[in-house]
Amino acid sequence: MAPGPVDQIDSEQTDTTPKNFPKGVVLGQDGKPCRSCTSMASWAAMIKKETSKSQSTTASAALQPPPDCPPDIEQLGRSSWMLLHSITATYPTQPSSQLQNETKTFLYTFSKLYPCWHCASDFQQWMKEDKNSPRVSSREEFGRWMCEAHNAVNVKLGKSVFDCNKWDERWRTGWKDGSCD
């Protein structure tokens, strides 16, 4: 099995995973820190640890790289969820069977191409469960499924879950209070 997040190592992996990386640094399948799987905060902690105090940058500067740098896991996640939820919001209310099949293919392919291998593998495993197979027969069904997928990730990350009864308001129509108008 390829190395995973350093802070979530199985006991059988502890002999093969370097112990000198800060919590949250995810190793790629090559055994090196994975840029797409690691947050800027973890990168900053790693750099701070490797750099002498006189040469280190401030934590705030390390957490805010220039905008033309590759995204960290948090930027990648936010952008990906925004794209996926926006797709559900514009999905037809009654899609053709061809579009339904293409959408399922897209989701399975997306899960294989996602830049963070750890996240990609986790999403693939989640979709393999019968109850989590993509539901794409209508916009409402697809929007709720995507919300459930997002909530499953949020639970794993210790974040709050979103009320899936409000997915349409959040991603398609805007809030009822008019704050998006």
C-alpha cells in the first residue's frame, strides 16, 4: 500500500514512513511529499522545520504563496467542489439516458484523475458502496448525491455537514433571503 497522510499511518506502515515530516504532510506514491495532497500550513511547517530560524519566513507569508503557484489540497478541494456542485446545478431536470451514462463515466474518471491520489482513492472507494453509486436520473437527485458526497468528505475532515435540503438554494437559485441577488 502506498504511504498515506503521516498523521494517519497504519501500524504496519510505521517502519516504512519517514517520521521527520510534520502532521498533515501526505506522501506521494513515490515516497516524497505530495503537493496536491498537502495543505500550505503543512508545507510551511515542513519548510520551517527544515530551515534555520534565521532564514525562515514568517508563517503568514508561507501560507500565502503567489497566486500563480500550484494549488494546495485546500485550494484544490474548494475549487473542485465548486465545479462539481455547479455541474449539478446546471444539470438537466430530465437528462437523457446517454447524458446519465456520460455523467457517471465523468464522475468515475474524475475520481481517477484527481490530483491528490489519497483523495482520489478515497472517493473511488466511497462510490463503490452500493448506497453511494452516482445518482444522476435528475438534477434534484444528482444535487443531493453530490451534497452527500461532499458531506462524507467533510465528516472525514472533521468539518460540519451541509443541510442537503438546501443544495439547490446554495448552488443554483441563491439564498431565499435575496443575499445573492
